[in-house]
Amino acid sequence: METTLKSRETMHRLCGKGLEIFNEKGYYNTSLDDILNQLSLSKGAFYHHFKSKEDYFISIVQNLIVQKVYALLIEPLNTEENPLPIIVESLENALEPGKKNEMAYGFMLNDFLTEFNKRNEEISGYLKDILNVWEVNLVSVLKKGKLDGYIARHVDCEGVATYIIASYLGMRSLMTDSSNRQLKYQYAQQLKHYFKSLEPQPVMA
């Protein structure tokens, strides 16, 4: 039992520190030694848990990045009847820099998608799967919003979901300086204007 707990603790430390360093330096600019030296772990300890650096990163994607994306962008979607304001709020929160711990808020999916594009199809596939889950959930709440009367019946929910994801990823690319609050404010305001156009229009007498 103690060995199992120690093994889990080592894996947790490896994944947490790995995500932090990969996010800061990039996957291809980070060596295993960079991570192991900071944790005072041997390569033997590493290979006890992971077959390779790639296997290690895939584990980070599945266990940490998925959790962060879900907590920031998917879980909030079902907290209100009207999905439009909560979508804006979730995007604003995901763009918010951390005050004490950058990793608590820093959303790195777009950075990794860019880095692995055309360089590693397997890892790109895992990252794109996260986007697909987000898209499915967006489409679901938007369709429910139509049924509940918050969104006009003619709205293409799949198209709106694609626009939301693309605009968000674009903002992440633009916000290399995560403290650029003016850029974030402008984005949120324009998104609110766009969402206003999705609402049912009053019937003219």
C-alpha cells in the first residue's frame, strides 16, 4: 500500500512539474534531465512509470490538461439556463492570468497544438480530441438554449461552436502578454455583441 502511494506521488510530481516546464519552455526545448534535475529523481524512477518522453507527455495531456480544460471551459456550461452569458464568462476566466499561480489559470492547449502541428500526429490527435469534447458540449448547450428560447431557432449551433473555439484559440495566440487586459476586454465585448445577434428578435407588430 505504501509503495503504491509513493508511486502515485512520484507520478503526480512528474506530471505536475513536466506540465509546468513544457508550458514554459516548449516540449521540444525541454529535456528529461531538465525535469528530473528539478525533482531530484533518477532516470530509473522515470522509466519505471513511463516508456518515453512522448508517453510521458501523453499522460500529462490525459491526466492534467484534460482536467484544466474541463474545469475552465466545459464544466461551467451547464450552470445556467441561458448558455450565452456563461460561455462568455468561461472564456474570460480561461484568459485570466493567475495572480499567485500561473498554472492555476494558464490554459496551454493552444500553445501545444501549435507546437505539435505537423511534428507529432499522435500527440496532436490527443490534443484535438480535447477540442472535440469542448465542441460537442458547446453544441449541446447551444441546442438546449434554442429549445429554451434563449437562442433564435435559425441559428446554426455547430457553426457557432466552431466560431467560439476558433476565436478563443486566436485570442490565446494574440495574448502572448497575458496581462494585456485591453485586448481581453475588447474580445469579450465583441463576443457579447455577436451573442446578442443570436438571441430571438422581437416580432414587429
